[in-house]
Amino acid sequence: KITLQGARSLDCPYVRMSVYNKDRELVEEVQDVSKFSHRNDTCLWYTTQYHMQVPLENTTDSFILLELVDESVKSRSKVVTETICWTFLRLKDGSVDTSTHSLECYAPPVKLGLGENVRRERDELVVANNGGFFSVDTYLTTRGSSKRG
């Protein structure tokens, strides 16, 4: 679920998810979730699963970047893609478990420094104007062996 002011006014909202390593390099293909199940003035609900391909034990100091993106048709039928807000979920050893996370959203542009040792004012994380929050449920699963009986 994504909570933000003006959710109903978005033309074609979708969530973009990507996994980055500690060096801020993309480590697996970006996945987009385009179909929300419900929306009202202040919320978008997505009922889909994201399957991270990288094993969790290989994600020390990595993070999942979550972006709410909107596409709209502007003048002369030009499609414009815009990040509305974004947040991240850190993947540190032992910190990810089956649970619910409430993640505050930040204003674009996306800043992969993620607030670490901010050196310049322009690199500071700015809370999104629309007051957004991502509520994300994480479920840890392991690949089970199949037994034939």
C-alpha cells in the first residue's frame, strides 16, 4: 500500500523495484508493478508479489529501491514518465525478516547515497511533498526440496 495525497489524480501510476549492492550497482533486472488493485484520494493498493532473484545472503549492505512512477500524456501525445516519490529498504545481515515495514517517501530525484555522510546540501533526503509512505510486507522463504512419495 502506498499512502500519499493526490493518489486519485495520478494518470497511470506504477511501482518500480530494483536491487542495488553496497557500491550502488544494479544487481538484478528492474521489475515494474503496473496494476494497482484499488485506489482512493490518499492510497494506492498493489496486491502482487516481488520475487528478489539475488539470494539474501549475498545482499550485505544492499537495498531495494521502491519508486512510485506516473506516466501521463502531455501535449502532442508525448508520454511523460515522472517519479512521484521513492524510498528504500535496507538489506543488512539479519535485519530482514518476515514482517511489515512502513517506509517514509522522499521527493525526487532518486538519490542513491541514501543519506549516508551527506556532504552537500543538495544531497540531503527531502521528505516527499505529498507525505507518502510505502507499507511493504516481506516474507522470507527458502527453496524447499521436492519429495516424491
